[in-house]
Amino acid sequence: MASTIAEKIRKKALELGFHKVGFAPAETLMHERDLLEKWLEKGFHGEMLWMAREPEKRTDPKLLFPQAKTVISVALNYYTPFQHEETPKKGKISRYAWGDDYHEILREKLQRLLEFIKTLDHEVEGKICVDTSPIMEKAWAVRAGLGWIGKHSNLITKDYGSWVFLGEILVNIEIEDETKIETDHCGSCTACINACPTGAIVEPYVVNSNLCISYATIELREPELPEKIKENLNGWLYGCDICQEVCPWNRFQKETEENRFHPRNNETSVSIDSILSMTHEQYIERFRRSPMKRAKLQGLKRNAEALKNSNQK
Ligand code: SF4
């Protein structure tokens, strides 16, 4: 029996190294828009003002790509079996940022997937989205059957846990598939809520970014970290993995085949002093094509200073 277009795309996506792929009709995310607006009204986005811009565009794929009929959602496992080095001399880096910039890796694979889809149907046009586009990636992953959004607000897959990057291709064709929406398997667990040292998960499924160590150490552009963050850094220099580390679903984590996610320079934590004395030239050299560029040298130095001070207390 000839395979369907969905089966062919799925097979190719897995060949390209994606770990999960699914399809969802490109409808407006009305329920998610409602949740987003409530979250924004409370100011839980902190200084991430781009999140408040155009919530309509964020939730209506046709405003991003007018011909969109289907959203193809993919997940790429980035788990590598290394551990953080726990020493006061070093600051921990979030797992997602250990290796090369995932934007480039995902984009390259999605580009090849789109080219393949065009060979199946020459009329196909598509738009690739990787994190930087205003699209609700986790919501699409849920609709495409990849997993569910946990109480810590990350996407969880049953087979790889939450250590996955997400990407999408919006295409101008309808793709039929028997999508089975994954039910929420958090149940009565509250491990992530209890473990968060700053209480950033203010209620199940709702994160107040203003209290989140990851947000503060990566996105916040203030010269000083907020007191509550400084007091609870727990050794984090860039990002934070606490809520994911305690999640029982991450017992299903598996090693990725993508070597580019292995820690650069074998570093899962960075010397605090090396950051404090780093010149701009050294920063450019060390963090070229690394996701850690996001915090800028100024942000890394601010975080390193806060870690150094917390060690001296
Ligand atoms: S730690 Fe528990 S509550 Fe939190 S996301 Fe994982 S399963 Fe859900």
C-alpha cells in the first residue's frame, strides 16, 4: 500500500535526526490566546516585551504565513549524559546551551525537510520557524501529538522527557494524519513546583518569569539581579534546569545522536573568574555560535559577580 504524505514526511524527519514529528491544522489558537493574554496581564513576562507584541500574530499562523494550512511540528532530543560540575569556583550552564546553537542545527534540518516535501508536491510552499518566530511552539507540539505541557510549562514527551528543542514548518497543503493528542501525565505530582527555589511556578502550568532564575540569568538586562534571584542562584550562571531535573518524566531521557549538543570544551559549568576577567575578544571567540551569546558578556559578568558574592557569604 502506498504510504501517505504524512508517513513519508515522518520517515524523512526521523532520517534527518528529528525524534518526534506531528501535524496539526493551522487554526487560530483561541484557548492559548486567552491564556497568553491572562499571563501578560499579570506581567509574568517580565521584560520580555516581544512576548506582549501582537498576541494575535503569535496565535494565528495565517498572520505569519497567509497560505498556512498545516503546522508540522518536530522535536529534537538534546540530552547528553554529562553532568554539571558542582564547585563554588564554577557557574552552571543550562543543558540546552552546552553545545552549538540549536537554532542553526534545527533550521538546517527543517530546511532539508521542507526541500524533501517540495519533491513530493511541487506546489508546496512553506515557512520555517525556530524559536525566534512569534509562534507558540509548545502549543503546536501539543496539537501535533508530540507531548503535553507540564506544570513547569515545558513540553514533556513520553519517550524523551523534556530535553527537546522544538521547531515548525507551516505549509500550504492539508496533511491528514491520525494525530493522537497526548494526555497530561503530570497527575498529582508537584515535584517541579516544590523544587523551584524562588517559587517561580506560581500555580500549576503558570511561571512568573520575574521569579525565574533562567529568565533572570539569560533575558533580564538590568545591571543587578533581583535580590530573590541572587539569594537562590544555586550555582547557576546561565539558565537553570532545576524544574526539569526533578521531573520524574526525565527518567526516560535518552542520549541524543547529535554530537553538536555535546558540551563545548567539555564544559558544563564555567569558571567564575574566567568570566569576570573575560575581554570582549575572548568572549567572541569562546561563545561564537553558542546559545550563551543571548546573555551578552555584560549579563554573564553580572551573573558571575552575583555567584562570587554568594560564595563569600
Ligand atoms: S515535575 Fe511533576 S508536575 Fe512538574 S512537570 Fe514533571 S511530572 Fe509534571
